[in-house]
Amino acid sequence: MTRDSNRIPSMVKNRKLVEERRAQIIRGAQKLFMRKGFHKTTTREIARECGLSIGTMYEYIQSKEDVLYLVCDHIHSELETRLKEALSVTETGRESLNRAMAQHFKVMGELSDWVLLIYQETKSLPKKARSVILQREKEVTALFEEILQRGIQDNTLRLDPSSVSLMAHNIMVLGEMWTFRRWALAEHYTLEEYTRQQMAWLLRECTN
């Protein structure tokens, strides 16, 4: 189950069953939202796509906005999990930064449609749910801030402490740029070439 999925009320009390059904709903909704967009997708279409009756689906969610929240939360959980898997406390800050950036760019390439979905559709969430999803984005960015701070402390990175937050956001945005600009970038670079050049620039900025 995604980290914050328990924010969505369910009529079913069996948590394992809730996990399984919501995973079905997320998979079906992602396909439809990416193909048709959130507003043009109906809850009946989501139920049909994920193999549930409309009545059964409403035992696990209360609205189409709940489905969008679950999808966005799932995507952020995937990003956060895969970034954390790339990190090791035994590495230097520079080694961790190199590994985490490589993983970030790789994930952005693999999940680019999902990431684009978040940025296109988060505005459709209710204000409270939207704030939670935006906070998840900040938490992912904070992983890079933590790595940069570690590099400053162990002297493997040379970066003004006042620039740590800005650099962390730069790393996030440069990874996400493949999602937003791949229609143009892919004409000149493979994802691997794009990653190599962007990482080289970022590392120079952090070590000069």
C-alpha cells in the first residue's frame, strides 16, 4: 500500500484486501488518466478497466478525486523508494550524490508518463489532498538536500550551505525536464547521454 493511502476512507476493514483492490484501481486509473486525462475519465470506466463493478469500487474509495490521490501518492512512493534504494550510509556524500542522481534520472525516464500525470492533474485534487501530494514532492527533494549536506560535512562536495536547497531543486528539475521536454530532447540525446551530461554539469557545480 502507498504510504498515505489510509487517508482515503474505505468501507472494507480488511487492510490486506484494501491494499489489493486499491492496487487494481491504481493500475486501471493510471492507464486511463494517461490516455484520456482525469476529467474525461469516468469512475465507471475506471471500474471496468480494473475489473471491478462500480459498486464494489466505491467500497474502497469515495470519489474520482480519491482515485487521483491514490495514483499520485503511488507515483511519489515509487520515486521515493527507488531513490532510497540507491543510497548507502557507508558512502561519501559525493558517491551518494552520484548514485542518487543516476537513479533519479533513470526513474524519470522509466516513469515519465506518470510524473507528467502528477503535474497535469494535481490541480484537480481538493486543496487538502493537493497539499499532501506537494509535500511528498518536497520530501523527495529533501533526500537530495540530505546527501548534499553529507558531502559538505565529509568534504567530498564543495558547496555553500546556503545553496543546498537550490541545488536539490535543480537536481529534481533537471531530472523532470526529460519528462517535460523529451519530445524535443530525444531528437538529440538518448536518456543515457542526457543523464551523463546533466550529471557531469551538476557534479562540477558541487565540487568546484
